[in-house]
Amino acid sequence: MAKKRSRDLSGEWVENTVRANVDRVVLRLARDEAFAGARIGGARFDLDTGKVVFHPA
């Protein structure tokens, strides 16, 4: 789980957990045969700013 993996990282726990979850979902989609050949990227919607932040591939 993302929250367990990010528990001991330095920095803000919530931000680290969100990033870990995005990475986890991207990996799951990339392994799914239904998305074979698709380019998959991670992003999140920031509630404070109203902007979408894309994560590096």
C-alpha cells in the first residue's frame, strides 16, 4: 500500500503517499493487457490549486 511505503520517507507524508499511489496505479495499468501499446502517465488533481500535476514517467 502507498501509505505504508511512504511512511518512512522524508518530506510531507500526504504528498509522498499520493505520489506513491500514482506510481502504483501507473504500474498496474502498464501491466494490464487491455492497455498494451498504450502510453501511460501519472497525474493528480491538486485540490488547493485546482491544477493537474503530471508525474514524471
